[in-house]
Amino acid sequence: QVQLVESGGGLVQPGGSLRLSCQASGIFFSINTVGWYRQAPGKQRELVARIIGNGRTDYADFVRGRLTISRDNAKNAAYLQMNSLEPEDTALYCCNLKTAIYSLDYWGKGTLVTVSS
């Protein structure tokens, strides 16, 4: 059974940093696409960043160099380093894994990030 478990969220002041982690189990990690999505209250879920099997990364325009996605295939884990956080970044951040074969989607339950003074 595939499981994705996020951690690292919390309350941070504007301008602060957080590092989110996504730990996967039950699946061979490295060949698949891993992404971070977020959903703010009253808004639709949106892509933040993703990294595909060959290491190529894609970022949403609003990232503006503040966030960096990475992965450690040996640990079956992905990360989202978030710097210069803004109140608009407040959201539930969820990890997604899309398989290279059959494009199956798996989701974690998310970790809440709150940016507030």
C-alpha cells in the first residue's frame, strides 16, 4: 500500500522559512514525479512545484525563487524548502506522487503552513 506522509508545517512569521518533508512508502520512488500542492481556505488546490524522474523541476509562477523542491531517492523522500514566506503562502501543503506507469496519483493528507505575525 502506497503511503505519503508530510511533515514540517507550522506557524512562522512573514519572512521566515520552513522545510517540508514527504516520506513515501510502498512504492519505488525514483522514477516517478513528486509534487507539492497547496490549498488555501476557500481556494482551489494549486501546484507549487514538482520534480520528475530525471530530476527536472517545475515551479508555479508565484514561487519567484523562494521555494525549492528536492528529493532523496535513497530515502524515498521529497522536500520543499520555503524561504521568505508571505501570509499568502498560508495553506495546507500536500505531497503528490504520480507514477511513471499508468499515471496513478497518490496523495498525502498534508501539513498546514500558517504565515502570520
